[in-house]
Amino acid sequence: MFIKKIMCAVLIIATFVLAGCGGQPTAQKSDGAFHIVTSFYPIYIDVINITDGVDGVTVTNMTKPQTGCLHDYQLTTEDMKTLEQADAFVVNGAGMESFLDKVIKMQDGLTVIDASRDISLLTEDGEENPHVWLSITKNIEQVQNIRDQLKAADPKHADAYEKNAAAYLAKLEALKTEMHDELDGVPHKDIVTFHEAFPYFADEFHLHILGVIEREPGADPTPAELEETIDQVRALPVKVLFAEPQYSPGAAETIARETGASIYELDPVVTGEATPAAKDAYLDMMRKNMETLKKALQ
């Protein structure tokens, strides 16, 4: 009896010690569910399609609905609490999540799923561009990456992930065909975009990004950069600028006044409510971008 009491005490102490380590999730939480956290909106869309209707799997988007691309994003205390409850953290990768090393260090047992693993990346001035999802071809690769890594992390639901991913991949392939049919023949290919979000999109649809309005989103262009963009727009046979709904169009409006250009919006699909209703958000927004380009580049 005495020995049993000692053993119980040891087990209780060990439990408190393990709990005190904090931030090191086990393969599955005590509620029996598999908890997935995504880094931001476009990854959330992919994951909810792959996990749609799978019992025992939850998906939470870490960042707020209005958070755009994760340039210089700083983790909050709330973010870390969210990650402490995760079994898997699905990220875009390719350098988008500058905080990822910190997460890996603080959440030592967390499974990180890299959507851009082994995907060839575009570079400029020696820096890799992380906006991979804006190429439908590469977003298809991202979905395949997420599917395969989720199956390895959560084999219990592997068949369901495979089935759901196949259904979503079929939709993406249909979207790719539709957009190529509509955009490959537009007569004008030179565009000026808001920031460096669209090189993969342009590469997919054979467009030429002549310049960008802001080198860093949220940072006004210098007078020299502004003048350079004005000269580029003046040289266009069809004078159009593409702003993004997530940022102020102030600089674009200045360029438009100087050149007579029209302003349109291209959406990089980085903001929106993280709810099940977002399943078709990527498809819908890319089709909207397609219609915008068809109108602007005739």
C-alpha cells in the first residue's frame, strides 16, 4: 500500500513537471481531436477544403481576418496560445512567415507543414518571392503538399484527406483551364501592380509586370520611384494601374492623375473571414481577378 502511494505521488509530480514545460504539444490533444492551425488566409482556404467534413479535425486560422501578407508580422501572445493547442501548423513557407524559426524554437514538439516544400520559387535581387499561391499551378502543388504532410501527421484521417484534396484539385484544374482560355488571348500584356504579390500570377498567364507602385506594402514610394512608375505608365498603350483592396490607393491615385490611367483592383486573396464559407473564396476571387484583367487589358 505504501509503495502504491509513493508511485501515485511520483506520477502526479511527473504530470506537473510535463505540464510546466509548456508549448510542447503531444501528437494529439487529450480531447481526441486533431487540431490544425494555419498561418494566414490563403493557406486556411486550402486546409478547410482538404479537411472538409472530417470528424475529429478542427482548423483555426492564426491571424485576424484583416491581416494581409505576413511581411514583418509579429507574433502576439494570443497567437502563441493558439499554437500551444495545435497538433499541426500549416504555413505557406518560402519565407512568408518570418516568425517561423521562433515558433519552431518555442513549440518544440509542433508539427510544421510547409505548403511550398520543393516548389520552384521566383527570385528578384537574390530574394525569393513567397506569393506562391497566386499561380494556380503552384497552388495545386501547395494543396498536394499539404495533403501529403497531413496524411503523414494524422494517418487516422488519411483517406478522407486524399478524397477531399482530389475534389478540390479538380476544381483548381478547371479554374486553371478557364482562366487560361480567357486571359491567354488578351491583346495587352504589360501591367503595373501594387506590390510584389503578382509575379507568380503574371508568370502563369504570360503577363509582364512593368513596375510596381510600392516596393514594400504600406510604404509610400520615394519621389524617384514615383516618377519612374509614372514614366512606365505613360509608355503603356493601355494606361491601367492595379491596386490591392488591402492597402490605400493613395500612390496609385497620384500616378493616375499624372498619366490619365485607370485604376483597377487585383486581390491577392489574403484577407477574409476564416469560416467554412471561405471554401470557394480562392476560386471566386481568382475569377474576379480574371474578369478585371479582361476588362482592363482589352
